[in-house]
Amino acid sequence: TELPVFEFVHDGMTKGAIGLNLGRNIWQHKHPVAMAKALHAIIHKDATPKEANDIFNDTKNG
């Protein structure tokens, strides 16, 4: 499941992170576009991990 990655990123952002280094989690993922959209939502739109997971699933299945 991708939820632990989304929780990790969300936690970092709430603690003041200004960036992240998750290239392999995106580019080597079976659904890189869905991962990028979900992470974008956390970083730029303050999405929760669950919201990001929903975005991931909607994009992946869409």
C-alpha cells in the first residue's frame, strides 16, 4: 500500500519540510502519475494521507 509513504510525506510537511527526495518511490512505481498527483496534493494542497490515497486510487483506476 502507498499509505505509509503518504503518511511519511504528510508528517514531514507538517513538521516544516520544504522538500522531499522520493524519486524511486515515484519513477519506479507501477503507477508513477498517480503517485506524483497524490504527493502533489499533500505538498501543495495540504491534503491528508487519506485524501492523497484517494487521489492515487482515483488516478490509478481512472
